[in-house]
Amino acid sequence: MLIAIDIGNTNITLGVFNNNELVHVWRLSTVLSRTEDEYGVFLKNLLRENNLETEVKNAVISSVVVQLTERIEKAIKKYLNIDSLIITHKINTNIKIKTDTPSQVGADRIANACAAAKLYSVPAIVVDFGTATSFDIVNEKKEFMGGIITAGMKIQAEALSAKTSKLPNLFIEAPKTAIGRNTVDAMLSGIVRGHAAMIDGLIFECERELGQKAIIIATGGYSNVISEFLRRKFDYINPDLTLIGEKILFDLNR
């Protein structure tokens, strides 16, 4: 079995694959202050509680949090006695990374692009709803061209609350109407419907530059919240796309 770990700015997502089947998924908060031993004990106990401690033999990590990459890699080695594949632009991806500076491309974006090229038709646009909302673009030649990065919906909500005196913290959910009749509904409309309008516009611009229609794939926690407000609907919603991309990359490099 393989454990795939996606270290994000807000959450760490863990998935266990039995051959090609994703059989378990867990999420925990990203905490920079946690030590190598704390992460190691947590992982060991998590696998033990699910009768997987002796079953997991391999590990792959994608990370956008530099401070935690090596720490979690060492924790896996120390507590599970497993060497990890760290996803970077230098490994075999089976796609060409055609950005100006490949070393700056996030490991999660490489995993998304690899999964899109493997699982779906190209050209493809992956819209990943994480701390940031990112677009990962794969052209018809299966080249990762780059994409778009903008503030995610959670960041928008937190910024509105932190930078204004009267706007509350809120749970992001689908707004009932475009015209909010109270503060919370007005914020939700601006954040969710505004995000949907932005995505529609950016997909249009990306397809114009590609010169053709693309397959649109959504992943990340807010995919279902926003989908109903899009004029250009997602062709696929795959919440586990990044983990699946990690598995594909592990298989290419084993």
C-alpha cells in the first residue's frame, strides 16, 4: 500500500492507496509548530487504528509548505521506516513543464496537471479550490503551460472580517440570492457568486489563448459549493485529484 500526503497551507491531506484504489482519506490542520516526532506519532497511530501500520510500504509527498516537507519526510522514515518520494519538477512527470521557472511550480500543481493529462482529455484546465484558487493548464500536447493563482474563498472571507470593523466571520456556503438582504448573505454572494463569475471569465480567457475548448476539472473543498453558480459548468469534479496525481507520479518514478 502507498500513503500519499499533500501538505497545503491550511490542511494536510493523507490518502492510502491499495493498488490503484484510494481506500482511505484523512485531513488535518497544517500546524507549523508541530515537531517531527508529533507528526510521526500521529501518522503511526492513525495507520495502526485502521490496521494499516504493517500494510503501508511506500510514501509520496507533495508540499507547498517548505518548513514541513523535510520534517514530515523524516517522521515517515523514523516512525514507519519508509523512504518517501518528494514531488518536484525534477522527477519523471510524463508531461513537459513549460513554465518560465519550473522550480517554482508547486508540487500540488504538478500532481494536478499529471492527473489531468492521464485521466482526462486534453487540453484541460484544473481549478483547485484550496487556500488559493489555482488554475493548472495542460495543452493538447500534454504540456503544463502554467496557469492562474488567486485568493481563495476562505482568504476572502477572512480578509473581509479582519480588515473591517463590522463584518463577521462566516461559514462559506451557497448564497440564497444574488442580492443579499443581510450582511452575511451579502458577503456570501460577493464571495461565492463573485468567485464563480471570476472563474467563468478566466476559463473564457484561457480557452481563447488555447485556441479551443478545454475539459474543466474541479478539485478541492469548495468545488460543490460554487458549481451551481457557474455558467460554464465543470466537466468533472474530482475532490481527490491531487492525491491521485501523487499516485500516478509515484508509479512513474518507482
